[in-house]
Amino acid sequence: MKSVEELKNIAYQVIEDEKKALDQLHDNIDDSFANAVKTIFSSKGRVIVTGIGKSANIASKIVSTFNSTGTPAIFLHAADAIHGDLGMVQTDDVVICLSKSGNTPEIKVLVPLLKNLCSSLIAIVGNTGSFLADHADIVLNSYVEREACPNNLAPTTSTTAQLVMGDALAVALMECRNFSAEDFARYHPGGALGKKLYLHVDDLYRENERPMVTPDTSLRDTILEMTSKCLGCTVVVDNKTDKNILGIICDGDLRRMMRKYDNPDLLKAADIMTRNPKTILPADYAVKALNIMRSNAITQLVVTDDNGCFLGILHIHDILREGII
């Protein structure tokens, strides 16, 4: 077994080899890349991404990225394609074929068939003199000098180059489509990622109590209001009808009061409140509320309408329940 330092050095070397491959990929970007983006963008069909072996695994990942960023795509395994799955390819589709050598037997069988079925064939290939490159309409050069594998055999740097080229296509198409965070949310409604993009304050705070007192409310009644509503705070409003916000009283205000006053019994809410509390609108995203809480080291936000009137309290526990953090 190798030592800890030897193993770390292996990792360093692999990362360095991958970085060199990406630097080379950078130099290989030319007008063909722009032509590929324009071809896909103007296509009336879908994008079919295919490959064999490890290239097929990368093709599957590129398909996922395309679909989640607004470019309809389907994965086609090259081996399955020549055994019936070619039926998924339609005349308006653009096919992207991934291969390091561009000369594998499956690719040589598949390419002429694809040319007869699809509107355009784009090759992401490491050998620009290959069969695939010769027959493709557009060639994206993913050549790498060597694999990170010590035997220069296992696909490592070559698959990284393919994946990055696919990512570059996906992002360029996003930019062409002006694909927004709201668009992204439509394709990612589940999990924490989706909730960050579509969950609003209005979805979270309405079930909470609405603790509020007026400036002349006694300390005792203020504390009772805070504890009975179970949110660790109360808003101070000028009156309970129009709910114009004057301040907020939180647990921290009570602690500071106890340190400051020897006899707090005569204090009123106005004496201990924090003025100009942090607020949020119901239409704001929940993730914005979370960022405000984090940057100000607070656990509650006052929810207001457009006129600044008190609507309710958003607590960090409301966000935690949704799994956004």
C-alpha cells in the first residue's frame, strides 16, 4: 500500500493532467462551436446525444444538462441504436455523437444511418482525422494529449474534455434563450434547489401567529404576547388597526433590558424595542429572506405589504422545515 503522501501526490497529478487537458480544449474552441450552437438553437427537433462505452456515460450526463436548461434532448446508446433504437431519431433532430477515437466499430455502423435520419450530425471527437469527423456536419475537437491513467488507457482526461464541451454547449444555448432562474425552477420543482427558486415568503408565513403590541403596552403584557405567539418576538405598531410598524422586540432586546435596567417593571414596549426592523415582502423569494437573516444574524423577519404595514412574521424555522438550508 502506498503512503499517504504518495496517494495525495497521485491525486495532485491527476488534477494537473485534467487541467492541462482543459487548457488544450480551450485552444480548440473555434467557429465550429458557434456553428454547433446556432444549429441546435435553430433546430425544430430535439437533440439526440449518443456514444459508446464511457462516452455513452458522458452523453447521458450532457442530455440531463440540456433538458434541465431548456434544450430538449434524448440519450441514445450507440449499441442500442443499431438494434432498434434508431426509431427515436426524427428528421428535424440534431444528433451529437461523442467518441474519443471516432473509429470504433459501432460508430462506423451508426454514423451513415444517422446521416440518413437526422438534420445535422455534430461530432465531439478526439481524433479529427477519424471516420466520425470525416462524416460529421460539424466537428468539435476534444483532443487530449494523454489520459490521466498511468497506462494512458482508462478514459479520464478525454471524458472530462467531452463533458466540459457539452457543458459549454448547454450554457451557450441558455444564453441564447435568455434562460432565467424562473425557467430553471420550472424544471426543478423538487428538492432544496427547486424550493430556492420558486418558494415565496407568502408560502411560508401565513400560518404563523401575528404578535403585536402598541408603544405603551406594559413589559409584562409584552412578554406575554411574545410567549403566547411562540415566535420569540413581537412587533410594535402605532395602533392595532392600521398596523404601521414602529419597531420589534425579540429575546435579545429582553436580555439587553435586564442588563441595562435595575427595575424594569415600569418600562413600556417603546422603551425596549429595536427600531427599523428588517422586513420582507410576501412576493419575495424565501431564499432572499434566508440571506437577509444570515447577513444580519437574526431569526425573524417582519412581513409587510407594499405600504409597510404589518402582515406577519417569517421565522427561520419556517425555512428550515422546507429543507432550503
